Amino acid sequence: MIRRNSIIAAVVACTLLAALPAHAAPHLAPVWTDGAVIQRDQPVRVQGKTAPGARVTGILGTARAEAEADGNGRFVLTFAARPASADPVELQVTDAGGTAIVSDILTGDVYLCSGQSNMAFTVSAGLNGQNNIQASADPLLRMLTVPLSTAVVPAQDFGGDAQWQEASPATTGGFSAACYYMLRDLRGALDIPLGAIHSSWGGSQIRAWLSPEAGAALYGEQDMALLTGFDRDPLAAVGSFAPVWEEWYRAASGGSTPWSDPDSLDWRPVPRIAPWTDWTEGDLPQIGNVWFRRTIDLTKRQAADGGTLNIGIIDDLDATWVNGHPVGFSHGWDTEREYQIPARFLKEGENEIIFAASNSWAGGGMQSAADRLSFTLADGQRISLAEGWRYAASPVTEMPPRAPWDANAGIGVMHNRMIAPIGALSLKGAAWYQGESDVGIPGYGQRLRELFAGWRRQFSPDMRMLVVQLAGYGTPSGKVGESGWAEIREIERLAVLADRNAALVTAIDLGEWSDIHPANKVLLGQRLALAARGEKMPMPVSARLVNPVAGSPGTVAVRFDGVATGLESWSGPALAFELCGEGKDSCRFAVGRAAGDTIFLPLDGKPVTRIRHGWSDAPVINTHDARNIAIPGFEMPVGD
């Protein structure tokens, strides 16, 4: 018989799956490795692949199930629900070619933990990390981390090996801190096996985590066709997307079209191949867009054969043309841009290479060593592009539209490689910590709704969704104003209110204004565990005017649900509240008084139609309940 762990090392890519020999054992979804945890009290579904139409038999402990593979060889074995148990069982899946075996399987609660860098933030990097790592040994708490990889269509395997691991000083340090601390607290409260699949990517937009069904619902069939078309013919897909990018830039720049009219810009020599943010020459913004240009001379024969253009790593985004023909729109902080240039794009003599580099964070532009930049002819001859570049500043500072296949924000590209291969595994719930990369991008609430819908279609229709409300980050301010981070927090709150089985877990008070990655994931994990168990978090439910008394203009009473014992404002009155009228600039700070489950805000004689709390990137929050759980950031209308 063939052990499961030997199969996973031999078969990784989806293309290889289709070529499996007839005598191979069934190939199981990559979460089925030794040490797995399966969800209690829900059907146990084992997804895999074998020969088309083959009969497959499964034995889980003493339970038996059978299935027939479809025309693509895919199958799902369904076993009856099982109660929680720390007694390990074995799974055997057999077809005509052999048997795959998975050992040491426990039954308990299983969670998905996903998002961007604050979910990926590790135990070892966090508050009191080393002490917690040393005390982490627990054979009934098990973790699986999905390797980073993307795909433009759903895959059946991760982009690398993934293995369930018991929590121990040797394994816990590299796991998601928020996810681990949630599981640790759940273990203490429930005393059953706990498992978590961690699948996150720093800097990712939520769009990258959407299922194909969600992508089609939000972006339409045209964009989905571009995405799948990129899998078949990247250059054709690039040509179809180019008008979207070009129209955006034309409108944002007041009519400029450098890709077709490069001489319209004021070009200067690139001082050296390095991020423009490291140059001492020039006066370029850190955040924004910069154009780069270079020409190469080709003979008639060289042009007739085509070649490969390598402009190195571009941080964050590039949009690249050769002789006015679009050849690539890519994202990636560590990916070299290699573009195939067909002969029809080239000509004898001078050929123009031009690209826009777009930077939204930290260093931007060229990241590779100069000797990596090249144009390689079809016969293997390499033309160095290490020198001769020029640059021109762009007046456009906003970021461009992202291609559907964008590695960081493409439609479902992370779902396809990091969620889809999990298969039909039943789950108890999911913890989602993301939103920083979506600040300022309209429609986050719709994307969050469709994310939930996609996970419930794949895993369990009633799985619980836990949403982390963004922590504070940025320069603190004593002025009232608008905040993109506050808007995301409010969208997260409203999305949870609209969902049938979701909870908002605020981290607004756990932030560090100078660090986008706050280290205190221990308290966050505690709050996630409480929410996973169904305990309510403090949430605003109403704001109403209270009749004034003699000598007082009255108050606004803001009542909260989910409060343990009562609200308390630390070190004085309740801060970070605002009274607002209808206008955008009508908000002003108000000092509140906590009493039981209510905050009372004294009126100031000006119109009040709504109230806000924590409405800044980095608010100072000092109101908590008896569990030290902060009230969230929110905006709410005031009623009579």
C-alpha cells in the first residue's frame, strides 16, 4: 500500500494529476495528511482524484463509504458525522490501483484562518512569543499552514508541501499568532481536539480570496473570461485588459499617453538600477507612478524571431509596452517580470521599451540587480539592459486598476491555490483578519459578503464567520476628520450585522500607531475564542436623544449589547466619541460618561443626527467591558 505522505511529495501540480498512471493510488486533497483534525458533528467529506469513472472505497475507523469518480476523475467520499474524540483513527481510500492511508486523525473543531499580514503575523514575532512557544506543547492542538502560491483557475493541490503538525515548541513559533491563541483558548474551554488551517498572504486584497462564483457575481463574466483566458494565452489577455489601464491613466493624467507618445514626457537618465526611493537624484514621490524607458536595436533577423524581455522585479506594479504594444501588467515584490515578445511586436532598428512602475508602500521601482535586466533572443543570445534607462515622473499618484490575474489583487488567484485545494472538508468556522489593503477601494462590504458565501458553499453552510475589526494604525490626531480605516471598520461591522452567523472581534484598541502589525495577538486570540464559542462582544444597538433637564441641553444615550457586567472608561471619561450633523465637516468630539450598558454624551446645542466612535486611523480607545473587550469603532444615526 502507498502511504499518503509519499503521494503528496510526488504529485504537486494539477497538470501532473491528469497524467497519473492507471496503477496509482487515489490522490487525496492536500489537507489529508497524517495528524489531520476533522470536524465533529458534521458529515466527513474526503475529496480526491483518481481515474475517470473509477469506483472508490473509503474506510474511516470502522465506517465505510463509496463513491464513483466523475468524468474528470474527481470524487467525494461522505462519512457520517462523528462526535469529538481524542482517540486517533485511520483513513484508507482504495481504488483499483492501490490505497492511500492517512493516520492519526482526531475529531474536534476545525477553523480556517485567513487574511493578510496581521493574520500571517507569527507567534514568534508577537508579544511574549518565546515564553508562549516554550509552553505550547499540546498533541490535541494541530495546525496546518498553506504555502504561498497563486493560480488563475482553481487547482487541486497547494503550491508546495503542507503537513498537519502538533503544537509544540518546534512548530508553534512559525504559525499564525492570532489563529494559535484562538485555538489555545478554545482548547482550554472545550477540552476537545482543535485544528486550524492557516491560509494568509501579507498585503493581499480581499478580491484575491474570492471563489470563482463570487468573482462572477461581483465582476461579471467579461473579467472572469479575461482571467481564464490568461491561463490559455497570457498575451491575448494582456491585450484585452490594456484599454482599461490606458483609459484610467489617460483620464487621471489629463490626456497623457506615454505608451504611444513617449516623447511627450520629460526624460532623465536613471542614476542607477535601484528603487527610485533610494536615489539621491531627482525629486520623486515615494507613493505614486514613475515611467521608465529604454530602446534596443535589433537586426531584421533578430526582430523576426521574437524574444523574452526581463525588466527584473518591479515594486509594486508594472504596466509594460514594447513599440506601443502591451506585453504585461503584473504585481509582485519578489517576482521578475519576464514577458514573451512576439516577432510581430518588433521591427528592424530601434525598438521602444516603456513601463510604468506603481508604488503604494515603502520602496518602489526597480528591485533587481542591473545584470538581471535583459532581452533574450529566440536563439539564446542575450542583450543586456543593465544601462541606458531613462525615467520620467508621473503627475498621477493614485494606484492603477489591477488586472484580473494580478498576483496580489487578482480575482480569486489566492483562493484558487490556497483555499480551493482544501476541498470539501467540513469546518466549524473561519477567522478573517484583512482590510488594510482595501482601504479606499469601494465595495468592500459586497466582497466580504461574497467571501463568506464562497466559503460556506465549499466547506459548511452554517460555518461561523469571525471578522477582526482593524487595529489602530497611523499618526494620532487631535482633530476630527475622515478616515479610510474607520470606514473599513464600519463596513466590517455592518457586514457582520447582516450575516446570519458572524461576529465582529475588534482589535481597534490593540493597535500600535507606529506599527501596522501590532504585537498583542494574545488578547486578540482570546476575543476570537470567545466569539467562536458564541459569546457576544460589546456592540452598539441604539443612539437616542434623552430629554434635557433644567440647565442642560440634554444627552445622547448610546446603548450597547454584549456587555459583561458594565462599561468602564479607563482613566477618565469615555473618549473617541463624536457628535455629528448632516454635513461632512459637522462632527466634533464629545466626552462621554459610562453607566451600565450605556454611554451618555452631553449635547452642545448644535445639530446632532449621528454619532461616531473611534473615527480615525489611530484612535485612542478607553471604553471596555469587564472582560477588557473594547467597544468597536462605529457610526450610528441618532433617533428620538
